[in-house]
Amino acid sequence: MSDIFHNGRFIGEAESADQFIHAVKQKRRKGELPEELSIRYDSNLDTIFIATDTGRILRPLIITENGESKLGQEQLRSVEKGDLNWNDLLKQGVIEYIDASEENNLLVAMTHKNITPDTTHLEIDPIAMFGLVTSLVPYANHDQSSRLNRGSKTQKQALGLYAANYLDLIDTDVSVLHYPQKPITRSFIYDTLNFYPAGQNVVLAIMAYEGYNMSDAIIINQASIQRGFGKSTYFRSYTSSELQYPGNLKDEITIPSKDVAGYRTEESYAQLEEDGTIFPEANLKEGDVVIGKVSPPKFLLEMEEISLAKSRKENSTAVRQGERGIADAVFISNDAEGRRIIQVRMRDNRDLEIGDKLSTPHGQKGVVGLIVPEENLPFTATGVKPDLIFNPHGVPSRMTVSYLIELLSGKVGCLKGQVMDGTAFADQQVGDIEKELHNLGFRYDGKETLYDGVSGKPIDAKIFIGNMYYLKLKYMVSNKIQVRASGKITLLTRQPIEGRAKGGALRMGEMEKDALVAHGTSLLLKERFSSDNVTVHICPACGAFGIKDKIKKRDICPVCGHQKLEQIELSYASKLLFEEIMALHLFPHFILKNKYDEN
Ligand SMILES: [Zn+2]
């Protein structure tokens, strides 16, 4: 007897597990049970698990019986003619949806050739083993799986046209690529999905260039940028609404007058129009007010004696720290409660610059290391100059063979003027691509003699040069770049605050310290680590914190009464720690030692 559980609840027993499961599956295939139902047998527990709950990911598989696929030639022909569609195949019990737990009891054949009498199911296409994004990678079956994981992550970060109505939208933190292109070498999935492209085709040479493409850095042709490679617009929106407060008080969108508490500078309001909002196409820099607003005082008591105007607070919305742009559009509307709401969209042109991140779908990501004037770049015998130079050392350790195949196939596609099929597992042979390239009058392996752009002399080594698809990722240096001298500190620890948006610092942790030590810059280290420096007075007799009484001009230890104190320097954060320990009724004490004494 096997126990049966449905969605985790015991519902009964079955005489024979095999017969029961077979019966349930037959009913499901006939449509008498829901097609999303899954059934699994656990032989260790001798238990049958039936699941109909939500959140299980299902995928379609072709059913096979007695070593034969149910999707025969006859059905395939009707599908081609359009007489049969997906739902018909589901109803006829040719295809069924399987979840991860049921798959444990199945034997799934990858292709027709692999079907044996024990096979229960057949993959619709081997590419179905990938997710949607990964199936877009050309020649993905030649890549290492972990690279495909990374590649699918970077594809999701690629800039493109995220929505065709982006001009009517107010989105925070989005970018639009100006000249997106469809890839020359692409998987057939790409065309079935029919979405907006998110990348551009480039001429790429695999070589080192003047040491500026160490590791994963990339060299970019300046002329390519001028022709629009990697050009994008970044959008940021600012919102402000007029809130109502008790006592018939409300916010007011206006240009704040000078007597308002917290008035910025006259210059920061200079570009506001009379209604307190920015005018479209205004050039904005950090700190410029885009929506002027004044709010009533928070506490009514405050205003009892002072006039209402005097006690009003400035509450404007200004351009964030480290950002700039042009006021793109101003939207004025009312929200559900009838309050006036102002939304301002700011745009910023982003040309590709040093530090911007680019990637391929093969998980080969890197930042721009140098932008080279076109005339200094190496060129081929026909005068082709690369848009992008990639370091050869990036290939062997990553084992992204499909990157190389895409480069070769892209070259053939460009020369022939046709789209190349790079669908994974589609059985394209590299040899065929090489043959085609040879027929087009090029070396079969894609290598060419390149001439140095500066000296004009041929480069000794043959360089692998071809065409492939590159993505600009949403992480751009201008959003990341951060600098500060002195500035705000946190009240509790007196250390500099952290974070770019707040005008804070970069944290110097243990590992960053080691990097500076290794670099031999210990003076910088001393300066950084004394950001919360404080002088304290210690009693040499008992080691407690003493009191330096400047008015009565005397030093005294509150614990033992000793009258002479020693000065030491330490960070305020550690002083705080000692005080917190003292709050726990523990007595931490310092044992002082002259720093010039030995031992
Ligand atoms: Zn003492």
C-alpha cells in the first residue's frame, strides 16, 4: 500500500502505485484532470505526491510510448499546414506539461535518435533546456554553462528600447539606446519573440592594444562613438505633490520667497517659472530646484506668535547630487485624492566613455579602457578598422568558444549580407562557416594581416577580426563616479557618512587598507584612518577616562582621584565602544606605555 498526498495533505492509499499513477496520467492526458496537475512517486517513502497548487513551473514535453514519439510525421505535416495547433496537440495527448518534481520519474530523450523503449518523453527542441534569455545566445551549446548564466544576467541589463511609449512615461532610472540593431548572428528564438533589439553589431579584433585593454578592458574606436555606437539617453524623474495638513494648511508649489526657513540660494531657483515648476529644455545641474515648494510648519505651536509666512518651510525638489541633464518634460496632474502632483522628467545624453560597461551575451563583460582616435587604430588590407578591441587573454580561461564562433559567423553574415542562424544545438558546423568565408575570398579562420595605425607597418601576428553583437549595460560611470573631500559626518560615531547620493564617502575597510599597504602609501592610510580622531585623557594609575577641567584648571580621575592625566589619541568610534561597555557596568581600562620605550 502506498500513501497518497495531495498538496501536502494525506488523502488515501493505493494498492499499486504504478497502476494508480498510470491511471491518473491517462485521465490527465484525456482532459479529465487538470493539465497542470503533477504526480510523482517517491520509492524511498513508498508515497505518491500529487500537486495542483500554484507556483510550480511547468514545461511542455512530447509524450513517447513504446519507443515512439506521439508527434509523428502525420501530425507534423498538419501542424505545418495549420490544421493542428498547440492546444489541439495538448488535447490529443501529444504534448503535456511537466513540473520539476514529476520529471524525477521520467526518462526524457533529447532528440529522436535517443529514444529507447524506456523513454517516456521527448524534448520539443534541445534549446528548450535553456531559459528564454539564454536561448537567445548564438551557438550557446559551445559555451560553458556558468558563462551562459552570467550572459543571461548581462542581457537583462542591456540598454535598448524598453517601451515604445517611453516619451509618455515617467520612469525612474531608465535609459534608451539611440540606435539599437538586430544581431546579424542570432538564434531563431530571437525572431519568434519579435521584441525591440538591445544591442549593436560591431567589428571586433581580438588583440592587445598599448596595454590599455588589460584583463577585461575594451578599446573603443572614437569614430564609432561619433557614429552613434553606445549612444543612449538616461532618464530620471522627480515628483512632488501638494499635501493637505490639519488646520486648513497645505503645501504650495511656488517659487519660495526669501523669508521662508531653509531658503537655498537665489541661483538655485533661477530657472523656475512663475508657477514654481521648471521650464522644459532648461539646463540643469546638481542642486538646481526643479519643483519649488513651501510647506507649513510641522508643529502648530511654533506659529502661535510668529506670523505664518515667516514660519513656513522650504520643501523644494532639487536635482540629485552628482547628476545633470535637461528638463525633458513637465507633467501636471491630480492624484486620486485630488492633490496637485507635479512630475518632472530629466534627460541626460550619454555617449560611451571610459569606464562604461559593455558585454556580449556570452558573459564576456568589460569596461572601456581607452577611446582611440580612428586614425591610430590598426586596419586590414581593405581598410576595415575595428570598432572594438578585445583582449585574447579573456578567452581561454572563460572557455567561451561560442564567442569566437559568433565572431566568425558574423563576418560571413556581413560579407554575404544575410542573417546567420546561430540557434543552439541546430547542428551548424564551424567547418561550413570557414568554407563559406574561404569562398568569399578570406582566410578560412577569420584571421587577417593588420597594419599598425601609427607606423603603417604590418603587425607580425595574424589578427582574428570579425563581426559580432555587443550590448551596452545600464551601469555607466557617470552614475557611479564619486568624490568627496570633507563633509557630513554621522552624529553617533563621528565618521564620514557613506553613499553617493548623500554626498558621503567610500568605506575604507580591512581589504582596502591592505591594498594601500601593499601599494606603499601608508601616509594616506594614516590620514584616512584618523577621520574621527579624538584626544582623550587617561588616568595612568587606574586606566580610566579622566576629566580635564579647563575652568578649574585641574586634571582628575573620577575613579581613583589621581591628579595627573595622560593624553592619547584614538578614533571616536572606539571611544564610543568603551563608553558602551561602561554602560554595561564593565570597567575597561587602558594600560599606558611610552611609545619610545622598548618592550
Ligand atoms: Zn584613576
